[in-house]
Amino acid sequence: MLRPDAPGFEQSAKAWLFDICPARWQSEQLFHRRPDELARLVRLHLEAQLGTIQAALRRTRGSRTSPDVQELLEVYQRESDWVVAMRDRVCAVESALQERRGTTAQSDAKAIRRDGG
């Protein structure tokens, strides 16, 4: 993906976001016109995934009946790490896209990045 100050950034950001979102979102014309809204929805989607993974981690930690508990915990932790990293990247892209659109209100993405949440 190109840097936010590079020509073609919006197109490269949109292509990257479409690569990591559910395929059906590509048919939504709004997201082609408003990649900042695509970024917002991708971020929210990742946050929901993170909540699901964290719930699964808690449930699995409480269950010692499966012989695969440790391996399952490791898988969940790797997935959690990946989702957090992707969410942070999406937040940065979302902020850059909003700035390019001239959005002056503080975005959710900036708040999340600042709070580390």
C-alpha cells in the first residue's frame, strides 16, 4: 500500500481494504466511492472479531478437559495478535482517508489508536 502522501494512495488503500474484508463488500458501490467508510466498517469488523477471539480465549482457559487446550490457546493468541495488528493498520488508513476527505471531527480510529484500545 502506498504512503498517505503518495499519489494513488486512496486507490491502493481501497484495494488493500477490499483484500481484507468480506468479499461481498466489493459489490457495495458506496465503498468504492467512500473508502473512508469502508475503512470504518473493516475496523468495526476487526474489533468484533477481536471480541469473539477474546471470549473464546477466556472459555478455553477455563476448560481443561480437552487435550488440545494449549495448542488451541496458541492458535487463538496468534489470531488475536494478527487482528490487533490489522486493526491498528486499518485505523491509520482510516485516519489518513478521513484527513484526505477533509473530515475535521475527531474519528473513532484516532481515539482507538491514542487509547491503545
